[in-house]
Amino acid sequence: MPIPAKNQVLALLAKEWDMKGPPGIMDVSDTLAALKALYVNGLIDMNELKTSAFLTPEGYDAVEREGD
């Protein structure tokens, strides 16, 4: 995991700590469910090992439409 990604995760956990108290627990099941739904709908794809996700052209178009 690149250093910036680690810092982002740490920042999210610190925010949970500040908002809800120690130890800063973050539920990842919602994230995993969202990734699965995006994958099923063809908005993202994943590498063979399912360790990274990326936008498909349809996913990019969906993001662009949201910005309008």
C-alpha cells in the first residue's frame, strides 16, 4: 500500500477516534458492499487478485454526470 493511502486510512481512523472515541473503529463492510455493487453494475473493474479497483468508462461517465 503506498504511503499516501496508508495516511488516508490513518486519517479516517483518527476521525472516527475523534468522533466516537478510542479506538477509532471503522466498519469496512459498507465499503466492500459498495465496491461489489459498483462492480456488478459495470462502473468499476478489479484486477485478477481483487486487490485494486478502477473506473470503467461507464463509471467515469457516471461520475461526470453527477458533477453536472
